[in-house]
Amino acid sequence: MSEKIKVLFVCLGNICRSPTAEGVFRTMVEKSGWQDVFHIDSAGTAAYYVGEPPDRRAQKQAKARGYDLSKLRARFISPQDFKKFDYVLVMDKHNFGEMEKVQKYCKDATAKLQLFLDYHPDKKGQEVPDPYSGGENDFEAVLDLVEVAAANLLKTLLAEKGLTNCAC
């Protein structure tokens, strides 16, 4: 397979939900042995934290489950992301609307824009709640949602590409 499957996770500031999704999905991809098949990234619709690592609470909760977010850095989305990525997976409806606006500025946009939880069997059309103003339980709840959606995303994308010997 020559062309990688390119996945971008998006939230508001790119310090809580989208880097959590990136880290969880990246780890699942690596454990499944398909890391050479994927390009995975995350970004935010607001430039509040560009260059900063994920929220310390997100890192702490992720690390407790075996996901390392420490090397990730926040970045701001670009219209070009709609040409660079195959899937743009957004955490909530407000940011989905923001991404629809950005998509209009990308000529020849090819990415599929979706809510990330469309890959969760029980949460299609729903949002990953923003844990930023909450406590550790809120970050745990995000991880619970992200793990299920990420596992289903991986299975779905591998199946679409005819890659079936997945240990995920």
C-alpha cells in the first residue's frame, strides 16, 4: 500500500480532546502493527495554545492508561488540511461548524469531515465533551469515549482498505 491513510483530530484549543484522540489512536495503530499505513495528527480551531503540550490533566489521565501525549504540540488548523488529510474528525458540533467554514477556503478539498463519535457504536452524532473546565473525572470520561471510537475507527479504516489481519 503506497498511499497512507491520513487522519486529523480537531477540537478547540488542541490541548485536551484532539491530542488525546491522536495519542490513543496512534497507540492503537502501533499496537496493531499498521503504523506505516497511517499519518495521524491533531489541530485546533483556535490558536490559543499553538506550540504548547497537551493539558497536564489530559497527559496524566492518558499516561495512566498507557498513552504518551508528552511529545504532542498544539497547532492551528489550516485550509490545506482538507487536502492533506483523508479524514478530519471533529470533537463537537461547534468546531465542526468552524471546520465547515475553513473547508470552503480549500480548493480541491478531499477530506471527509465527520464528528469523531460517529465511530462510537452508541454515540453517533454526539460530542466529546470538553473537559478543560472540569476535573479528573471529566478527562477520564473523554478517554472512555475516545478509546471506543478510536478502536472502531481503526477497524473501519483497515476494513475499507482491505487490510484485515488486525489484532485491534
